[in-house]
Amino acid sequence: MNISSSISLFERAQKTIPGGVNSPVRAFKSVGGTPLFISKAKGAYLYDADDNRYIDYIASWGPMILGHAYEEVVKAIQRQALSSTSYGAPTKLEIEMAELIVSMVPNVELIRMVSSGTEACMSAIRLARGYTGKNKIIKFEGCYHGHADSFLVKAGSGVATLNIQTVPGVTAGVANDTLTCAYNDLAAAEQLVAENKDQIAAIIVEPVAGNMGCILPQPGFLEGLRRICDQENIVFIFDEVMTGFRLSAGGAQEKLNVKADLVTYGKVIGGGMPVGAFGGSKEIMQHIAPLGNVYQAGTLSGNPIAMIAGYTTLGILKGNPHIYKELEEKTIYLRDNLHRVFIASKIPFVINQFGSMISVHFSDHAVNDFASAASAKNELFKKYFHAMLDRGIYLPPSAFESWFLNNALTKEDLDRTIEATKESLSEISGDQVQ
Ligand code: KE4
């Protein structure tokens, strides 16, 4: 593929933007090569600066669940923009957005809009600390809750991709209040709670993890954490920035039938615009300013353009629940056929899938936590990534990321992806044989 425009744009970008990107995972650091500069997208397809077309399995890391430039969403944004782009004052649209979310997620009674998943998770942790009067939190290795200091301890996504063991700038004081253990290791979580009796404000977890690849909760893991939180007066936080409104209208709480005390959102909730949110029971949320003293704020929180994009997207998802069924069927079709071509290639692999989240690991063992994801043959993932990109299939540029399907994908797109995988694996096998 001719990517000369991306090459020159990347050189130019590095003169004024750190690493040439505004978010590290976009830099192709772990897979190598030049990041593609995208000029437009429509439906299931991305077009780079040289007008090469790619089938998109990133969906902007989750938000573009309906597909790119979805007409109803674009028209709503265009209309709203004519009434200005921000007021810094309350609007009816924010009430309608909050009422829509509350109608979709029964145990969320109050919700506060913010501008990113990081803000949502950071605010939820502060609220849990303010509500309980306790300081420590438990997170799980390989889970990523955004880049707030408290979370940059054994985090997944870009932190794992770049293999950053300790993030400079995160003080020991902050890091000491963040306890970690392996995802799916309920006994280790119970031990941390016992060793830090009455000091833990919150346990925060990705109910289906997407920042080590896609990793499913083992039976009993989330239920066990729920029990611990009930017994120890700990706030149970589901980070549904990825899973919220993607796995179902009610997110992972509905699909897995486990209820959290606070839930954080991002990605799909904004329909591609900068939106995050955190919500839960009145009992807890009433401590948020101006009702309570746990201060949290944002100039562009509830921004009308972001709200109309999110409100339109969520409205379409709520009104057409068959979209979730279609997405899951497409993902299962992809999973089963990738499985078939991987078996034929005789290259060891694991495919994890839940709803419309899926990931491929070049591993001869189950991948159910960060250590098992990290011990996969990620060098082979790197080759697979580029072989697929050369064939017009755009996968997340890291083995520590979930793929995200969008509902504009057709069977032809899926079949092309399967065929490209078959071709890529024979290319990789050929490399292995030499
Ligand atoms: P943002 O601040 O990037 O909107 O959300 C942070 C966040 C919180 N919680 C979960 C479960 C997340 O997956 C994320 C962000 N996800 C990454 C992709 N793995 C965003 C991509 C990026 O960092 O550019």
C-alpha cells in the first residue's frame, strides 16, 4: 500500500505533538511502522491520507458502534451546532440525556456528565473516598481506567503496550493508596481486603476487561467482589467505559447480572464526541457538589454538541435492541471462522470474545489475566497486525487491546477479514518455517 502521505504527515506531526500523536496507543509503538493518518470514514470503513480503504475493527476504541458518519447522528450534530457549540449553563438536552440513561440502567438514579472516561473514573474514585472516608482502592493488573494518577499502577492499554512499569510523576503517596492484584483472582482480592481492613474505599473493575485484549470474568469473580464490597462497606465500581451501552442497553450489569454501586461510562455514550459519565444510587451520588462536598466540575461537561451525539446514538440503540443481537451474531461468526483458519494454520492461538468485543492472542494457554496476555507470543501479533493492515484490515495496533465491531460491518467485510487472516497466517507460517 502507498502510505507516503501518512509518512510525511507523521514526520510533520512529530515537530509539534509529542510522539506525533495525541494519545500514545495511536503511535504503533508496539507493532512498529508508521501510524496511518485517517482523512475520513463512512460505515465500517476508514480511509487514510492516501485514500487507502480499511475495514475498521477499532471503531475509535469503541464509540462508533453504529458505524462511521451515521446519518442521523451527523444531522443531529449539524442542527445543534447552528445554536452554538457551548453555553456553560444548564440545558434541557442534559436532562433528556440523563433521563435516557436512567431509563436504560435501572440502578443508576443520578448521573453526572463529564468529558472523558478518565474523568468519569477519577471522579468515581474521589466520590467513593469522600463517601466512605477511606483512602485505598483496589484495581486489577492490566485493567485501564484512564490516566488519572491513582490508576497508573500496573495499568493496561497504552501503559502495558509501552511496557511502562512505573509512570514518572505519579507520587509514591498516590501509588501507595492503589492496591493491585491479578484479574480473576478473587482470593488475592480477599487477601488485600483482609490486609487493609477498614482502609479500602473502592474496588474498581472492568466487568469485561478490554485493555489486555478482551478478557472475560471467570464465573464467580464479579459476584465474589460484590460480596466482599457488601461485607466490608466498600464501594463497588464497574468501569463500563468500554462495555457500557456496547454489550447491551444495560451494559455489563445487565449481561452479567451483577450490580455495581457506581458505574462509569465513556465511548459509546458520546457517539464519537468527548463524553464520559459516572452514576449510581442517590445515597452515594448526593455527596457530589453542589449537593454534597465531593467537588467535581467541568467547563464542557454536558456540552450540547456532545450531548446530542450521545443522546441520538443511545436513542437509536434503545429503540433498536436488535442491533445488539446483530453485533453479537457478527462477532460470533467472525470468532468461529477465525478459529477455523487458525486451527488450519497450526499456529497456537486463543480467541476471547464477549458480545461485540473480541481479541486474538498468539498463545498456547488460556488468556484470563494480564500475565497470561503478556506471555503470549506478541511478536507474532505484530506480524499479524501488519499482514492484515497490508490487506486493508485495520486492527487495534496492540495485543493489549480489544477489537470493537461496528454494526455497519457486512458479511462480506467479515469474510474478507477471515480470508485476510488465512493469507496472513500462511505468510507468518512461512516466516516461521524459514
Ligand atoms: P478516556 O479518558 O480515554 O476517554 O477513557 C479512559 C478509559 C477508562 N476505562 C476504560 C475501560 C477504558 O478502556 C478507557 C480508555 N480506553 C483506551 C483504549 N483501550 C482509549 C484509547 C486511548 O487511550 O487512546
